[in-house]
Amino acid sequence: QGGLIKASTVACAAASGRSRGALGKLELARAVIDRLKESANTYLQSNKSSRIRQVTEVTVHEKSGHVHIILDVSGNILATAPSAAVKDISAQQQQPQNAANDKADPIQEMISRYGKVDQQFNPNATVPLTDKSVPRFLTVRSTPVYESSLQPEVHRLFCLYQSKTHGDFNPFADFDDSSSFRDEVHEYNYYKQKNLPGFLDIDVAYRHLDENRRDRIKTSYVIFYKFLCETPVPTAAAESNPICASNEDGYDIDIPFGTYHQQYRLSTSKGAFDGPLVAVGVLDVLPHCISSVYAFYDPIFSARLELGKYTALREIEWVRRASKYRTELKYYYLGYYIHSCRKMTYKAEYKPSELLCPVTSKWVDFETAKEVLEERSPDRHCCALVDVPHSAEGEASAAARKQSCVDKMALDIGTIAEESQVVRVEMLNGQGRELVDPVVTEFVNEVGVDMCSRFVIKLS
């Protein structure tokens, strides 16, 4: 009905991350702010059709680089996760308190939105219970991967998350024929002919949709299946343990080893599993650890609850409880860590933690490893995290091995007579070696002797 709302963007921080810090996020943010202050209100005054009356404030968060804009609007504008500060500012201009609370209820909004989508893509779906007097419980169940992959709603949630978080094409929302979406139906047909376990028949699940829409869904489903369903982990029975609680407070710690989709639903009771699907954590349950593969969730609902953090914390608690009965299972593995990648640094927030040294294969305390990475490899953040003592003979042997690796490094020098030309460094003349050796030596130092033989360096 009009008032003040807060809009935020992470574009400056994202641009800084993509440039690996070459572009400062705060400098970008301040440039954006200066431009907005300079021209935004002039534009709004000339554009009478806009429901934004004016930009009242533009600020930057000094730590994250996020730009926040306070807008004075007229009429209804769909906004997610309004901040407490902005709600306080506009409280006097809103509807009566009860109506405002109804609109702000994230659970009812989630149930209603889920029901509309489910009925659109599943004609046999029952209308979800929206009675506000019925409490909702966030219940979790570890569903075997090839069972979960047959549930269309799991794939739909994945598409929603990828679309909102990473900008991927969503076949359930985007259907613009002018889009650059690549139609790869042939790959879906190839997979279907292989009779793979847990592979969903899109033509059956969405028989009421037209062929073009089903083709888009098929292409997206193959990406989902290859990424989060195909698994090399065999399912094996857990060791028999009569004192292992089968479902202690909703933690199914007695499940066999294998790959699972831990599904999170807004259920009608603690013991039920009957509500909208709001999140999925993909994990491998292994003899010594849980390996967290991926997590995806409803991004609108997560704006209030931070489901990404919640799924990680719950998986950590799962390991803590399981370790009481399965004594060898006591680690939580978050996967690869890239110190310069903004999307991976969140893993360091879970403490205490360790990084695996890529040279010695020894686990190193994260804070210690971080100091070593920033000191010894400030640009690429890739180096040995543990000092390895060497004798004089050992150092000479290592130097000779490294030089041999440099000499035999393969170089792609381009195309000649329509054929790719690959030469080895040792084939170059003296002038060529002077140009190439420093670059190749740096590459060998960063990647390691054992891995270098698998690479070809392309010269441009």
C-alpha cells in the first residue's frame, strides 16, 4: 500500500569475486552509490509510470560490499525478506498490525506458493492444508538418492534454487523461446535407454504439458541427475547395533552407508513427513564420515531461516549423534576449499576445522593453513601446508625431478595447417626457453610435479 522498502544487491561483491580481487568491492559499491545519488531521482521524476517515488537513502555494508537502497514506493511491490529497520520505518504507513503479520508469515506464504506450483505441474496433487491454526514442524528424512530422484518436486526445487542463486534457466518458470537455453533432449533419451536406477520418465510425470515444455524439463533433469543423483557410493547395511536409536529426535542415524537426499518438509506434526519440500541436503554416508555434496532450498523461504546454514549444522549434529553408536564415523567433510573463491569461503565458518595438505596429505588446523596460504601463495592460494624436512641429497633430487618436469611439460603452440601443434619445453631453442621457463616453473611449483604430466599449457 505504499511506504518504504529496502532493496539490496550483491553485484559489486560478485564482480569483485569474479575478478579475484582486482576490482575492489567497496570501490565498486561507492561508484554505484555516487551514480545512483546523481541520477536515480532525476529519472524517477521523468518516469511517471514508476511506482517508486524516490530513492531516500543509499548505503554500502563495509564488510560485505552489499549495496542497500531505501525506496519510497506507492502501491504494492513484491519484496522478500524486508529488514527490521525498514519495517520499523514504514510501520506507521502499513495496514493494521494483524493484516501486516498475515502478509509477513513466511510459512503460510511458502505453503500457498508450493500448492500453486504443485497443482500446476501435478494435476493429481491435493490442495495443501493452509489452516493457520495447524502448527507446522520442520521434519527431516534421509531418502535414498534413487528414490528421491523419482520425485518431481525435488527436481523442481533444484531448478528454483539454481535459477535464483546462480541464474540458471528454470524450465518451470522461464519459457521464452528467444532465450539462449540449449536443448539437449538427445542426452536425456540416451540416459533413459540405459535404464539407470531412479531415472524419472518426464513424459509420464508431465504428460499434461506440451512437448516443447517437456523437452526443456528433460534437458534440465539430466543436469540434475548427473550432478546430484549418479553416485559411485554403493549402499551397504550399517553394522548391527542394538543400542543405536533408529530415529532419535528425527535423526535417522541408523541408515546404511550410501548416498542420500536429506529432505526437509513443513509437516503437520513432529512424526509426520507430509508438507511442502523446502530444502534438500545431498550427502554420502561413509564408514568414517559424512561427505556433504550439495544443498539446495527454497530461496524465498530461506531468506528468513538461512536454510543453507541450518542444513549444514543439522548434518554436523547428525554426525555427533551417530558417532555415539558408530564409533568410526566421526568426521564431517565439506569438500573442496578454494581460499580465493567467495562461494567457498563460507566453509571456514564451521569450527574447529582442518584443511588437507595437497602435498603431504596431512590434515592441518584451518587457521594455521590460512596463514600459510596467504604468506606462501598470496595469489593462487595453493601450496604445501606442512614443511617437509629434506636432506641435501633429497633437495638435490627434488630439484632435478622438478627441472625434468619443466623440460617435459607439454605446450600447445596453436594450429598449423589445421592441426593442433603440441611441443615439449625441451624442444625449444634458447630464446624460447628464456620466455617460457619462468612461466612453466611457476606452474610446476604451484601444481606439483605429480600432477603436471596431466596438463597441457596453451600459449597465447
